[in-house]
Amino acid sequence: MFRRRPQPVTLDSPIAHIAMALGATLYVPATRPDLAAVIRRRAAAGATSMVIDLEDAVADDDEAFALARTIDTISAFAADGWSGVLLFVRVRSIDHIETITAALPPGHCLAGFVIPKFEAGTGAAALDAVAVASQGMDRPLYAMPVLETARVVARETRDDELVAIRDVLNRHRERVLAVRIGATDICGLFGIRRDRDVTVYDVRVASDVIATIVNMLGRSDGTGFVITGPVWEYFANHERMFAPTLRHTPFRENDAVYFRQHLVSRDMDGLLREIALDRANGITGKTVIHPVHVGAVHALSCVSDEEYSDALDILDRTGGGAQASSYGNKMNELKPHRNWALDVVDRAHVFGVTRPGVNFVDLLTEWSGE
């Protein structure tokens, strides 16, 4: 399958590789009775990052129980020396950060914290708490703020709020692993829940927010941060309003028509389209709520031989100019495409480079065992 195989990424790797390796970030409620077992199982099945959720997935009455279970689970992993996934905790409050880090045993695998409802006025204290918690540890704890509040969404406050957030994030640049987008909360502010037949980019008020976040915080000039894709929240069969968006052609070419039907029946065609639109809009990785989604995100994260060849050609020369792609189907402009090429090389390190002729259908089929 691979011209260049994916390389291992650990918490000691460069931050750019760790952020890329988030891939499909799978959330799991902290109240699950088999929490440790399900994290191990999902990691063994290919998940590269997971979040123990203490916020929206936990009822108010269960908060104390969920916090205790989270600490017990991380402690159990440390006792076994297990670190098979990039593991984060989504907290409700700064108190959670302090309580969890105070209880961390030596050799723990916690990568950091997801900070929901992040705003400039309150988020600075959360990032300060993560910074304090990292003191004295042999490696840093990372933070992933989630942008989803009314101040970020409302047109009259958005620009000022994002400038202020950018200033806060810049003060903690070395520990901000990625910026996450809370699409469910963003849509909820308008009373919208997008259907399976549309992507988040079809919901104009949501796509407007996403575009502004990428513009303000995702620039590739050294001032930006990794922006991760909004959640895809569907996985069950349903009655369709529109025809499937997954083309027949690549499946016919790979003798996998049945597999295409399987993907459509699982609502994966919409997910695949949204992943492609994420990439087109400068977004890396994605939040998912079901393990069946992990393979799709990772398959479409692999670098094709054509992409890799173009990236190497672009990075091999300096001084600008343009040249035909070695595939003979496009022009590579060396200066405008350089940042793209650097991103491709990072993605190639983490997810590998496929051999010529291998496409996402081959990778998905291999992943699913079909």
C-alpha cells in the first residue's frame, strides 16, 4: 500500500507532528463503566487520539463520579505503562485541570486538556492552569481550546473576539496543540441541527464562522495554529432525501461496488465529502463520535504519491518560478505552494505516502477488512 510508511509519533515528537497525528479524535464519556477498556480497544483498532469527556457528555449529578473515574483510568494506564493513544480530558472548569494534574502518577500518558467554550476573557486562566500543571513534569501538557460561544459566532463581536483569542493563544504558543471548532454549539445558537445529507459547509452561518476562524488563527505564515475539523455526528442508516454523493467510478475501478453501497448505508458518503471540504478549507483532522469514522478520516489523511512528488519538487528548489508537475497535469508554483508542500511532508511523516495507483478506496477497504 505504501511508498513511505507512517512513522511513529509520541508525546516527545515535534508539536507539528503531534498535532497532525490527532487524526480522527474520538470522544468517550467519562461515565462509561468500561472506560479504560474501551480506550484500549479503540487504540488497538486504529484510533490515534481520544478525549475523555467531562463536559457535555456527563450529567451534572455525575460530575464527581466522572472526575474520579477519569483519574482512576489514567492511573491504571500509568501502572501498566500503557500509552497507546494521544489521550486528553475535556474539562468543565479550571478546577478539573488542577484536580486531575495533582493526581497524575509518574509515567502517566495524559497528553493534555480540551478547553470548551473558550473565550479570551476566561480562556487565559485555563491556559495558565495548564502551564502551571506542566511545571516539574518531564514533558509538557498540551491544550486544545474549542471555539463555540456566541462571542465567536455573532458577526458583531466575532472579529474583536478572535483577535483577543489570538493574543491569548500566542502567549501560550508552545502548549496550544490545536484549535478545535465546536460546530454543534455553533449551529445550536441558530436552532440548527444539520442533516446527514448536508455538510457543515452547506450551513452558511456555520461555514462563515469556520472561514473566519481559519482566516484569523490558521495562517501558515508562522502566526497560525492547527485548526481541527468540526464533529461528524451521524453513523446510522436513514431514509435519504438526496442521492449519495459518493461517486461510483473509483469503486468500479477497484471492484468494490458492494463496499461503496456499504459506506452509503452507513452515512459515510457525507462524512467523506465533509473531510474533503475540511482539507480544502485548511483544516486538519476531525472530531468523531463513532469508531467507524476513524478509518475514513485516516484514509483521506494519507498522502498520495502525486501529492508527495509535487511537494518534493516544490521544496527542492528555491527562488520562485513555476514548473510542470512530474505527473504532467498541473503547474507547481514554487513560492505560493511552498507552505502547502511543507504541510504535505508533515502529513506524510504521520500518515504515510501511498504507492502510485493506490487510492482512498483501497485504504478504506483494507481498514474495514472488506
